[in-house]
Amino acid sequence: MKKKAQKKPKKTTKAKKTTRLESLSQTHGKEETDFKPTTLDQIWGDDGKAKYGTLDEGQYKSRVEEMHFSDLKTHAVDIGLIPVDDRQLLTKRVISEFRRHCNNYTVPADDVNAQVDQVSEKARKILEEGK
């Protein structure tokens, strides 16, 4: 049998893209978050995921629902709760504790002083009477 000669595909050259300076962006090395750190651990980089593995409530709820009841009891003890014999009640308590944990790590970055600046002059005078 004769082998058929294989045709080599033609190589196409792509035009080089030109980038404009306006489309380029810079990186400054800061961590961009919408939340302000409230503890020293958070300043050092603790993001709160160590205790539960996530800060996403939907992901955590699905993981809790997939657990067997004995695993759920063990998990409750690990996070510091006293387990009860009702699965629904225990699930609510575990998720409630998870929300409390997440709220410690998601304090809004809005400064309290910025809110005070928005107070009218009349309200500011009333508040300053006690000084």
C-alpha cells in the first residue's frame, strides 16, 4: 500500500495586538477589601476560614445538610455548642453560630466618624451639650 502524503497546514501569522496605556492597570500590593479588620488576628491576615472552611453561608448550609446526624453532633461540639437530639434545632444553632462567626469578619469599612460628619449642625449642637 502506498502512503498518502499528508499536507502540512499553512501557518497563519497573527497580527500583534497593540495595547494602549489607558487600558493598562497597575497593582499596588494592598489587599482590597470592603471590610475593616476588628482584631489583631485580622490585621495579621486571618480571614476567618480556618474554623468553618468557608465564609459563604450557602456553601456551609449545603455541607451541614449533607452531614449525618452523628457527624453534625461532633461538628457542633467542635465549634463549642452543646448538641441536642433534634436535628432541625441543632442545624439552626450551628448555622446561627456560623453567622455570628461571619459577622465578626465582615464589619463594614464605613467609619463611624464619617457617619458623624453627615449629622446636621442642629443635631450636632444637641449632641455636644453633654460635653
